[in-house]
Amino acid sequence: MLIDTRIIEYVIAIAEEGSLNKAAEKLFISQPALSQRLKKLEDELGTELFRRENSGLVITDAGRVYINGGRSILQIKQEAMAKLSSMDQSQTDVIRFGCATSHALEAIPQFRAEYPDMLLSTRQCTTPTAKEDLIMGRMDMAVLLTPTLQHSVLEYLPLASSQALVAVPPQHPAASKKGGEGNPFREGYGCLEEDYFILSPSGSYARELEDRALKSMGIRPRILCEISDNETKRYMLSRNLGNAFLPGYSIQAEDAFVTFPLDPPLSFYIVAAYPKSTVLSEPMKCLLKTLLTVFDGNR
């Protein structure tokens, strides 16, 4: 039987949070989907991994055995993938680098200046994809977004902390009240209800944040398009094409559009992630230092 390592992550998260709702929020999946996966696993094992009590979910003895074995499986996989990765790197001198935020791409020129003979194979991806590729050994390092600095098999080096901001074009009625006495959203976000929004792609961590923001704002937006690149969003905002959500670290003084903090705020971390079993090479250490420099001032 093939072992789905994602369900191991799910069970560990449930045990850590003691709640399906909290674990689902941490994992960025729906609570019904998580509950269904847990029930299916318990049916396959023929035993309960958690007891349902008034205080929440309490792990059973069988659950402890499963988690202990699961952690061992994840560690063995990471060690095997790391060995395979090191074998590949010794032959090709390559670092497979993933970026869930385009801001991390600014580290590439400085890294290439330090290691001109090292191939930095870079691709943009979503946070969930980056995590899966790191765990499966298809990627060596990635910059991703996360609500927490803890992970069972990945090492997280914090690069910055930020908040999601709602951005409106310069000609939007709310933009004229920025910095004035009036708060355009004091009575709610109803003025944005019929607006077009430029959102991040479905399945990305940024989209998870945006969907949570829209839910708390109580609006259902008209979606103009889905774009992962913040620079493109900035251009479209400046051209009055729609509203968007942007991370605070990406805002620049010359921006013509206007941003507002959300209430309650939606905070997150930008981290450099790599498997805990990885022995960092000098080029990888250089890349980490360069990333810290790129994000300096947002930490």
C-alpha cells in the first residue's frame, strides 16, 4: 500500500491543535475535507486516532503510535530524497529554487555574481506546491508564505513578516479619503461589493489569505482575473482596472494606488524553506544570506 505523506501531516496538525477547525485553518484546507480524510484513515486502520471530548480532540494510544511511525516515515523519506538530491547536485552543480513570491527573484543577480558557475534553476510556484516539492525532493530550497514558523520536516528561516493590504485604484472613491479624517470602510466594505478584483491563483497561499479577507469583509467580488505576480497587479491597479490585495512589503512610495490595512489584520511570514535533513552547501548558505539582504527592512 502506498503511503500518502499528506495524511501524516494532517494527523500531526490535528494532534498539535486539538481541533479539526484549527488544524484545517493551519493546513489551509476546509474542515469538512479534513474530517473526511481523518474518518477514511481511521476506517482503513480499524481504530480511532482521536477521542471526541468537550475540550476537543484527544489523541488515543493508537494515534500516538501512528504519529510516531509517521514522523519516522517522513524523516526516512527526507533522508532518502536528500541523498538522491546530493547525488544529482554533485553531477550538475544546480540548486533547484522555488519562489512563491516574486520579490525573492531579486536575489538571483547577486547570487550569480558570487557563484557564476552554479546553475540556479528557478521557478515560480505556489506555497503548497513548494512544500510538496521540498518534501518529495524535487526542490532544494524555496521562498514561501506561511502563518507559522514551525513545520515537522522543513526548516523555516524567517525573511520577513508582513500583512495583507487591500489596494484600490487611484480613481476609486475610497482613495480620496486616504490620510483624511474619514475612514471609507468604517461602516463596512459595501462600497467594494460590485468592484472587480484581481486575485491570486486558486490553490495558492496568497489566495487563501484573500478568500479569508473577503469573507471577513462580507463581500463577494467580481473576479477580473487571477495573477500571481505582484508587479502585474501593481500595474493593473495603477491603470484603474480593479482592486487587489498586496503584501505590505511590496508597497512603494511612488505607487499611485492606495492601500488600507484590513480589520482584523491578516499577518503572515515570508520564509526560506528547505528540508531539515539538508546539509547546507556554501552556495546554499550564500543564497540564504542574499535572501536575508533582499528582505532586510521587512523583518
